Amino acid sequence: MIYKESDVNKLAIPVVVDDRKLYTLFALPEREASGKSGRKLLVPFDKRFPLVEGFEFNYMYLVEIKEFGSEPGHHYHHQKHELMMVVSGSARFLFKDIEADEIRSATLDGRKNRIIHVKPRIAHAVVPLIIPTIILVMASSPNTEDDEFSHTIS
């Protein structure tokens, strides 16, 4: 099956962009093509259509949370941007403005096509709701000691 370029482009453009001050939530389209039953296509990254203007994607990794009580994060970055997507399982993401002391949260489920943009200077943590939960992280840079600062969110 050959796809027209306009069809492929539509897969890379969010159907919803919801800026919630401490983070931005993107809802992505999906395609279930006829003749390809039992699967769907999701495009979390397309260089031609960046989700965040000026975000330069340079580093990607997966985080597998294997037990309750493990909460990745509880830190912030001065410069690093991160896009996070639950690919399997479900998790509650916590966000805290380190200057205004404002806290917000969002729940993401691997069955839905959602990506969260974690902005610099926003503390963040991930609380798994299902074990295991796997999170795809696309970042502007790898973790570095000079740009990761501990900050517990309670």
C-alpha cells in the first residue's frame, strides 16, 4: 500500500495541544490501515513537525518501572526539555513549579496516544499505576550532573 504524503503528514500533527502551564499535553492521531489488522501506527516524532518549537531532539531512552514504590524523577533541569510517553502500562505524572510552588498532575495510559512536554525548571516525577509501566523519553540532551537537581514532589 502506498500512502500519499498528506496522509503521512497527518500522523505527525497532534489532534489536540493542551497547554496546562506546568506541562503541555499532546494527543496524537493513529492509523489503522485496512489490510493490516491487529495493529496501529503511531508517530511520536517527526523532525518536519516538531511538537515543541525550538525543541531539538538529541537523546532517547526507555524507563521500565518494575515495582510499586519506584518513582522516577523527583528532579528538575535548568535547560533540558523532555517529551514523555507511556508506551505500556499507566502512570501519574507529577509537576511542580519550583519558583511558584504550584503542583499539578496528569495521568497517562499506554493505550492512549498522549505525550507530555516537561519544561525546564519544572520538577517532575512519575508514579506507576500499573506494573510494569514503560515510558519513552525523548530529550534535548542526556542527563548531566550540572543540569539535574533533586526536588521531591509530595
